Amino acid sequence: SLPWLRLLRQPTLVMAGTDDPLVPTINARILARLVPDARLVTIDDGRLFLVTSAPESARIVAEFLQ
């Protein structure tokens, strides 16, 4: 699906944990670079940052949606 990412026209938030042992942060950087108007946010946490850093994650999502 990489060739199709450039066709996305809606603002996109890409979030990634910097200490994810399964998916390297570079994957999020590539995704954010390929999607126009994408915003990349890395969180100093692991794979489950949405749970383990829930307040910070929620704040980032809420700011993005405003």
C-alpha cells in the first residue's frame, strides 16, 4: 500500500513509541513522510504507549483533532 499513501488528503496523525521492540520508530517516520500533511509524534514509551502513557496520548490526539 506504500504507493497509495501519497493519495491521502486528510490530515493524519502518526504516533509511535520510541521503545517498541517489534516495530522500529523508522517505520513511523517513513509512514509520516509518505502521507501528505502527516504529523509524526513519538512517545518515550514502548509498544503499548496508548495504555501506559494514556494521559499524554489522549492529549496529543485531542490537540490533533482540534
